[in-house]
Amino acid sequence: MESRCMIPVMKSPKDYQAYRISPQDSNRLAIIFDPAIADSSLTVCVEIFDQGGKTPPNRHQIAVEMFFILKGEGIARCDGKNVPFRAGDSLLVPPTGIHEIINTGSGRLYALCFMVPNEDFVELIRSGTPVNLDEEDFRVLGRTDAVVPC
């Protein structure tokens, strides 16, 4: 039996790179782990939605996408079906489902997002515009000691 031991990788919010995929997007994605770091076809990020923000409708051919809601509330729409969610809920989007996440709350929505396999997700994120996380983001992510870039 072959065994493989991976050295654990630790990152904190100050290490996350954040992007807006398109300039008009009302959500940002902060990459936590990507295939290069995870040594696996996995992407993990924190998706941050402005008040009233949403993802554009999208689909994945083979990837499963999972969201764990850290803060806020909204609606997940998949193939025309709406499911309300709030902090503490988990959403699993199967491959080929046309889906979007919509922030219906009074503030920002924060979701931990996993995509397996990567299906060029991290490459799409990195093709966008780099943006900084702000003080509210660091508070939600539990790091009040992080330095906010200017």
C-alpha cells in the first residue's frame, strides 16, 4: 500500500489574494488554497458579496461546488429553483446545474467556497482584477490583528 504524507500548509487572511472576476461584479473571491498549494485539483476561497450582490448565472461541467455560509443570508438559485440560506447553512451545487448565489441580507454575505475538481476556477479568478480585503473582511474572517493594505 502506497502512502503519501503532505506537509500541512497554514495560511491566514492576510495571505489571501482577492479578485473581482469582472469589473462590474458585486462579489469578490479571496483565494485560500488552489491546486498548486493543495497538490490536488481543489480550489477553496472566501466569496464576499456586497449588499445586493450576486454571482452571474454559471455552471460547471464536472465540478461540484460547495458553499458554507459564514455570515449573512441569501438565496441560492439552481436550475430555476430557489433555496433560502443563512449563516451556518451549507449548499452543494452538483455539476451542470445553472446556479447563482444572491445576497438578500442587509450587509455583506460571506461564504467559504470549495470547488472539486478545480475545472479552471482559480485561473478564472486570477484573470480578474486584484482587490484588497478591508477591515470588515478581516473582522469576519476572525483576524482583527491583520494589517489592511493601503
